[in-house]
Amino acid sequence: MKNLDSEIQLEYIRASGPGGQNVNKVATAVQLRFDIFHSLSLASETKGRLILLAGKRVNRDGVLILESKRFRTQEQNREDVLAKFYELIQKASVKPKVRKKTKATKASKEKRLNEKKKRGEVKKLRGKVIGNW
């Protein structure tokens, strides 16, 4: 992960939200930028999964942009945005399991059909009641 640290750009910006009058003077929000396409630290499969996971947070140039403005201090927001980033990288680095197709067993098919028949009988009995009162 240390290689990733050199590829991260942090920018401090003014944030809306908590902070009172201080919010107009101090740049407490943190914006993290990471160029996925030109990263030397990530494998190509990981880059592809990262782009899919990040969704709209990746721009056309392949730059991932994450923001944090939950807290009132730069330090807390910086820690928060880095935690988000590393969590996203961690998720992207895990290969998804390949799904193996299976067939339903004969017993499970019969069980399903028997349950459908029982349910149909229950519904059939809900018809009008015809009788002499």
C-alpha cells in the first residue's frame, strides 16, 4: 500500500455542513484523487474491478475522486477519505468467485411440484360456498 501513497493526491477544500462560521474560513473537506489508468501499483484486473466498484466516482480520464466532509477537522476528514480509499482498493483486489452451474435434483423437482399441487388445492377450496341454510 505504500506504493499507492505516492500516487494519491490530497486537496483541501471548503466544505458545507458542520463547523459553524469556521466553515467559511477554513478548508476542512478533503478530496482524494487517484489516477487508476496510470497507476503502476495495481494489477490490470484490480483496476477494472476498481472502476466498476467506484462507478460515478471515476471520471472519463480514469481518475478516482473521493471526498470526505463528515468531520470538522482536516485530520479527521483526511483519515476518513484514506480509509474509504483503502477499503475500496481492498474490495477491488478480491477476485470474485466463479459461479458453478448446478442442476436441480429429481427429488427437489418432485417436492416443488407437490407443493404447487397442494397450494392449488387450497386455492380451489376458496370458491363460492353453495348450500342450503
